[in-house]
Amino acid sequence: MLDRTDNPPLLEIRQVTRRFGALVAVDNVSFKVRKGQIFGVAGPNGSGKSTLFNVITGIPFSPSAGEVLLWGQPIHRLKPHQISRAGVVRTFQKDAEFATLSARENVYASAVYCAQIDSAEAREAAEQALDDVSLARERRGKAASDLSVFERKQLMIASAIAGRPKVLLLDEPAAGLTKPEVSDLSALIRTVHERGITVVLIEHVLPLLLKVSDHLMILNHGAIIASGKPDEVVRNPQVIEAYLGKREARL
Ligand code: ADP
Ligand code: MG
């Protein structure tokens, strides 16, 4: 459901830069994410993808320069919890759940923190989020550390959507998954999207990106080298040279 005239965009990144000493991890990056998009982001290791999510969410740091806008309102000076409560929620490349808490408790904690709702409502939101990601009911009482790799991905996404984000930033969610699981993940991302959540998806697994994204942006050395329709972007000679190389042959 690509949105009406949709001006301003849901999320806008304006000339954002993040430096670490002499290293420019994100270099003057600007782009807009429209409501209802699945916006894909790819690029070589170290190209600044995760740093981009860091500066959008303030977790753990803000941009060195530039602006991040949500519905046209600046959010880059807000604290991380204010940004997530405003509707911008991220997942992490590494497991970030509370290992000894059950799946249900993890999602509940996230609902309380992010959506700031009372306990009965949070319990309901948690159960709904677990339903949305199809985590089996009999697994919801298990400690997060006892879940399989794919179940932990379901938990990660349930925890993120329990806070009712407007835009969900997924950082390489397919890492560690088998091919059939990647296919299940793409169905899961589509389900979340159908619930009305706009998605920004960083991913190395290009077939997944090409399957679900309606826009693809490629970073290299912190800068955007291509941005547009996914099938056109992957044919861009600069993208093939910088990123795809021999991988392109496998697409
Ligand atoms: P990607 O997610 O695309 O693999 P990152 O955003 O993690 O890339 O990293 C981009 C660059 O910034 C890399 O060179 C990385 O080493 C550097 N970097 C990331 N975070 C930090 C940090 N906290 N301190 C110093 N350098 C960092
Ligand atoms: Mg990364």
C-alpha cells in the first residue's frame, strides 16, 4: 500500500554524516522512505549500513552532522527511548534478547518499554505480536536461549513490533539462517508489512532483498552509490563493480 501523495515522507535522512575520528562511516547520506515501503539497503561489509541505523535510532549514538526527520519532524536530537516511542524501532545484527526470560516475557518487556501501555494491554500486544510472527504457542514460555535460530528471529521481530512502530529497521535478519528459513523470513517480513509497518531492511542475502524490497539503495564507503528500483540497481555497473562482483552471476 504505497501511500497517497505522502508529503512529507515517513522517514527522511538529510545529509547525514557519522565520523569516528578520521573515518567517515556514513558520508553525507540523504534518502526518503515513504509510508508502506519495504526499503532495502545493501553494500559491502563496513560500508556504513549498521552505522546508518545507529544514527537514525540514536542507539548507541547520534549523527555527527545532518538531520533525521519523522513525518517532517526532526528526531535526531531526541533520546533513544523517545525515538523508539515516536515509532522508529530497530533490530540488531547480534542477538539482543534477554536470554533467561521467556519469549513471552521478552516481547512483553518490549511492549511496556516502547508502547508505554499498562500491563494488561502490553500482555495482549505481546501475544498479538507473537501471533503475527507465528511463534508456536507451546514455545512462548521457553527461555529465549532455548529457542532455535529461526525462533529467535521470530522473537526479535515480535519484540520490535510489540512496540507498534511506524517504521521497523531490520539489520541483516537473515544472518545464520538456512535457505528455507530465509524464505520463511521473507514471508514474515511481508506479514509485518501487511500489518501497516513500513520496513527498512539491511541485508546481505540479495535474493531476499530483491524478493521483498520495492526500493533498493546501495552504500559503499559510507556513501550512496545507487538507489532505485531493485532490478535496475543490481544491473548498475558501479554496483556490480563495488559490491556484487561475481555474486551477480548467482542472482
Ligand atoms: P556495515 O554494517 O555496513 O558492515 P558498519 O556501519 O558496521 O558497516 O561500519 C562502518 C565503518 O565504521 C567500519 O569501518 C567500522 O569499522 C566503523 N565503525 C562502526 N562503528 C564504529 C565505532 N563505534 N567506532 C569506530 N568505528 C566504527
Ligand atoms: Mg552491519
